[in-house]
Amino acid sequence: MLAKRIIPCLDVKDGEVVKGINFVGLREVGDPVEMGAEYSSQGADELVYLDISASFEGRKTFTELVSAISERINIPFTVGGGISSFGDAARLLDAGADKITINTAAVNDPSLITHIASHYGSQFVVVTIDARKVGEASWKVTTHGGKVLTDKELYSWAKEAEDRGAGEILFTSMDHDGEKKGYAVNEYARLSELLSIPVIASGGAGSVDDIAEVLTTGKADAALAASIFHFGEIKIPDLKRQLAEREISVRI
């Protein structure tokens, strides 16, 4: 059995890590390089950095930041946010990122997934899906940081992304993000059964129980979280020890 991964997520705006609830109400948390190095020393398996600065200058700053991170951190890290073309992806991978994640651009032009995967390999491409529940049973994909509701449906879009060359799917439930009341467990279980590529769970981690549940009942390959790590509510070594005690395979 492959070990489950624990992945802190760092949203970066103007060179600082920030965190909000349901993608709004952002506040500064700390320095992205120092925080990443600390998470690496604590035993994080990977990191995800998302650039949420909208301006061109913000993207330039983020590229420089990726280079600094790659020089300091010895675990894999994924970067995303504002990637709208093959050139954007290439710039970040060439700066030292291990993987890139695309969301809005992939929805707008699904062939971008294939373009990047065919050049660099599927293992470099993570497709992020931000979706919210609409009605009783339907999950609709959103873009632009959750601001725009599309007509794409969660499961069919995830399968299309896999077919086009995505190496992993990172699904965030917009309804659970930042709430710390648990993940959308049933949806992760369904995605994991549908896809043959790894599924990363994001949105809703508030306790060890939440993470254990999404890794077992939810069948997710990895759990991504932000607030509980950034604010010291759960330390990664403690989390992994408690997961191991529950016979969940993790790298200690």
C-alpha cells in the first residue's frame, strides 16, 4: 500500500502566505520560504504553493519565489495560480517547481493539460478542481478562485482531465474550504473509484479525525490543509503519529 501524503498548502499574495475562509477574508500568515522549510523539517511529504496575486508584477515575484524555494526545500513542491498558458507553466517548472497545477486555464482550454503533459510528462501536471454543490446532488466546477460558476460537472471534468494527461487531481470543495468541519468525504470516495490517478483532498480539515476520515472512508491519496498547520493547531509529526496509530500508512 502506498503511503498517504500530508501536504500543507500555502496561498501566496504579494510575497506573503495568507489564509482566509471560503477564499475570502485573507490575512497574512508568514514568509513562504521559511514556512516551507519548517514544514519540510516537520515531515511534510510535499508542499503546494498557490499564487493568488493577480497582477503581472505578482507573477514575476512568484517566479522569483519559486527559485528561492527550490534552493531551500528538499521535498517536492507544486505551484499554481495564474497559469494561463504553456509558457507560464514552463517558466515555473524551469524555475525549480516539481509540479504545476492548473485550474481556470484548463477549464477554458482543456488542450493545455495535454500540451504540458506531452512536453514534461503527466507526473508534472496536477489539475485543481474547485467545485461547489448545486442542488441536492450536482457538483459544479468553478473558476477564477471560486467566483465563476461553470456548466462543467465535477466527476465528468475530473475524468476528462485524467484522459487528457493530468497526473493528479486536487479537488477543493468550496463549501468546506476554511470551515474546519471536515472534508467532502463521499465525493472523494467517488472520485477515487472513478479515477486511476491520485486524488488530493482539500478543503475542510479541522482535526486529525477529519484527515483520517478522508484518507480512509474518502479513499484520498493525500490530504491537503492550510489553517490547521499555519496556526499550529496540529503539528505534522503529531498528525502522522496519530494516523499511524490508526493503521493508516504514512511516512514517519
